[in-house]
Amino acid sequence: MRTAFHSAVKMSLWFAPAALPTPPFEPPPDTLARHLGIVFTQRGEDFIQARMPVDTRTRQPAGLLHGGASVALAETAMSAGAAWTLDSARFLVVGLEINANQLKGVRQGFVVATARPLHRGRSTQVWACDIRDDGGALVCAARMTVSVLERRP
């Protein structure tokens, strides 16, 4: 039996593209993403991009981009992407698992996360995210599994 959920998800990656904010835009106030300076910069047919500065908020004591900041950027992009594929009045997503490989150090500038879905099922989604520096070098590769939950009345 096909449900409204299935037909809505299969028609387009984004559930309601016209209702989504147009990049560039910042995450909601009083969130980790806003504190880290993350800004959503682009939304394409099959991806979402977000950018984060490498500055005093996101560097470790050795002066390099903190791995936790990279994971926060990746999770922000992947979670937003997963949420925007669903009817937010009926569904929400929560993280089940995230992993990340830190591949290159960055001392300054910006890093850009590009997140794409690998799997969009009825109860879970799996997303992949590459983070690159200003020169386009791969800094971090991450993957996240989210649970799709139906909102309770």
C-alpha cells in the first residue's frame, strides 16, 4: 500500500521546495550551528551546502579546525537535508549514528559541507557529507543515519 509519505518523497528530493528558505540563510538563533557561524549557502536538486568559518570558535588549541566542529557542520547539513525531504507537519528526524574521518588540517578561511542522501526509506535515511577547504581539498568525509519519526498530536 502506498501512503502519502511514499508518494511525497518519491516525487522530489525536497518535500516543499517553495516553502524552504532560500540560501544564503543562517540556522535558527540559540543553536550550536548559529554559534559556530554556519550558513546554508546552496540547495541543489540532490544536495544541500553549508559553510563554516575556521576561526576562534571552531579551532582546537593547536590552531587547526576542531574535528568536533567538522562533525557539527556535517550533522547540521545532513540533518537539515533529511528534514527538508519530509512534511515537517507530520515528520521529524533525529540522529541515530554519525561517523567522520578527518583527512586534512585547516588553519584559516572557510570549510564547505556538501550533503547528499544515500538512502531515503520510510523509517531511516542515510546521508553522506564531504567537507572541503577554500582550495577544494577534502578535509572530512562523514556519514549519518537518521530516524524518521511521526510527530505525535
